[in-house]
Amino acid sequence: MYPPPHPNISYRNQDSDAAIRLTDSDAALARLSAVKKGYMQDPFIKHLIPRAHLQPPRPPLINIGTYVRSEAIDNLIDEWLEISCQDGKKCQLVSLGAGSDSRFWRLATGPHKDKLAAYIEVDFPDVTTKKAMALRKSRELSAILGSPEQIKISHGGTALHAKNYHLLPVDLRLPPSESLATFLAKPLSDNPSNPILSHSLPTLLIFECVLVYMSPEASSALIQWFVDYFHQGSSSTVAGGHAPLAGIVYEMFGLRDAFGQVMLNNLKSRNVVLPGAEPYPTISSLPHRFLKHGFTTCHALSLREIRRHYTNHSELKRISSLEMLDEVEELNLVLEHYGITWGIKLPDASDAASNLSWGKWGLKPAEKASEEME
Ligand SMILES: C[S@@+](CC[C@H](N)C(=O)[O-])C[C@H]1O[C@@H](n2cnc3c(N)ncnc32)[C@H](O)[C@@H]1O
């Protein structure tokens, strides 16, 4: 969720990748602001942002949007973990374009901590270098990664490996077989029999506001690489195959209307373009992101729908008491241009019971209708 261009920042001389990398600060500062204002809890984000205590709060509209998006994605991930990790099974999550996200630390200290076999974060090398430095600097964050001997820095400081956490420097627009695969499909030196990304564990791909910056072709190649990786894993040549592959995407959509054009122009003046939004003019177009790769169950909801129909009345009441919001119309306009899409690709031989439980993966409708909050 982006603020308009800052009047004191000159964006003109920035290369466009630098401008894309800067969107990580927007996301992290929005989260920090929502946490400071009491929308949600996250004891870790302040350790990932330089001078966090000096950062000014974001406007209520951005705080609310950040809250709706984070709660919805957290709920989807919690439910995915519950369905995937029955009977003591472990699973792995891959966050593409993870930036300064704190989700690993929240999961690794929460009720699902024993279910994480691996949590893998990928971003541009500049971003992973900064994150690796922040992790080493913060006692709170590195203690959760493991003992000092378990934390290893590699690739000139751009990559970091711990017990069940990996931070990897990759430009996701490059052909995955030549870039991402060189990290994920290769064994670690101290564990030569297993690649970082297991072929056989249930896996969730998290694309939280990243595919929108890439061409549709590059995004498709990326998702297809994961599909092929697990398809290969389900063949008899790889022990323990048959891993379900799930994905969650959060991003802007529907940008062909007047409000969408304003969003695009705001970003253009910051040197950011959104080629990835072009094929998705409506909410009903979003599931194609996964359906075209053979995913079976796919859903998409706008943040406006999620706030209205999937957020409990008591929560809406609580957050509406935190700050005055004057611009309800504008809030709705913004929220209807951001969507969350999720889908699952089950192995070909899946039984009826797993089809049934995955068919139910989704957000729970709110306990009470919240029209009065509109
Ligand atoms: C808006 S931020 C979102 C960060 C994080 N996912 C979150 O939601 O808090 C977008 C992130 O995607 C990363 N990103 C964008 N394009 C990328 C690419 N081609 N390769 C790797 N990372 C990319 C940026 O560097 C940035 O960290």
C-alpha cells in the first residue's frame, strides 16, 4: 500500500530497480506504523527497520489497508499450516520478494513453530544484504535463527542460512533454471543429500506485492518452475514425492479505471511501473494467475470484500476506535484495487479426502455482517 510520491525525494535519477527496491521501505514502514498504532502485534518489525523509533506514523487509510491485508494473509497461512501439517508432518514456505518482512520470526515463535521445516526468503541482492546485516545486528532476531554456529553467511554477505531459515539473493525476473534453481535445487554443503527446497514437503509460495513489478511472462516462468520442480518430485525417481504446492498472491489489480490510473501515475512519478497488473483488470481475472499452471482450487478477494465480509465486527469496532478516518470513500476505492489470490495444486494421485480438505482452504466469513462499518 503506497503513499503518494514524497515532495522532498527526487526519484528522477533513480534506476527503476532502485525504485522497486524502495517499495520494501513502504511496506515495512506501513507495517511498523500499523503496529505502533495498535492495529496488530509484531514485536519483530522494529528490528528490521533502521531508526524505527523515529519513523512517523502513516495515515489511517494506509494503516487500515495494512491491517486488512496482513490479517487475511496470516489467516490463510495459519489454515494452510493446519491442513498441510496434520499427523506431525512438516512443511516449507517460500516468500518471493520478501523484503523486510518479519513473518518468519512471527511463525517461528508462534503455535506453528514446530511445523516449519524451512522458511526461504528471496529478494534482490541489495535487499538481502541489508536484511542479513540487520539479522546479525539484532540479538532478538538472530536468537530465533539458532545458535551463532548455526548461522552462516555466504555469497559475499548477500545470503544467509540458518537451521530452518534461508535468505537468498535472486532477481526473480531471470530464468529460474539459471538463477533461483542454483540456490533452491542445490544441496547445502553440510547437508549434501538434501536441496534447500525439499521435493517432498507441502510447500506454500508467498508473493506479497512482488509479481506486479515483473512482466507477466517472467511471473509465469517463475510459477511454472515451481510446478515442474514438484512434478519432478512426484515421480518415482525422487524419494517421498507427492507434495501439494500452494500459492498466495497479494497485489494491485483493476488499474484500467480512473482511480487505477491515478495509482499508476503516482507510481510512475516514483519511477515504478507495474507490468504485472496488466493481465488482471477484474477480480475474476486474478485466479488465472494459478489456474493456467494447473492449480485446481483458486480464489480471489479484494481487500474491500475482505474488510466488509471476512473481518469480524468486534475487530472492525476495535480498529475503528484507534484513529479517526475521514476518507471512507477513498478507503473503499483503494481497498478495491488490491486483491489476495490463493490456490493449490495437488499431486495427480490425491485422494478424495485431501481434495475435500483443500477445497475448504480459505478465509472464514465474518461472524457478524459489518455493513454498519461502511
Ligand atoms: C512492496 S515490497 C514487499 C515486501 C514484502 N513482501 C512485504 O509484503 O512486506 C516488494 C519487494 O519485492 C522485491 N522485488 C521486486 N521485484 C523483484 C525481483 N525481480 N527480484 C527479487 N525481488 C524483487 C523488492 O525488492 C521488494 O523487497
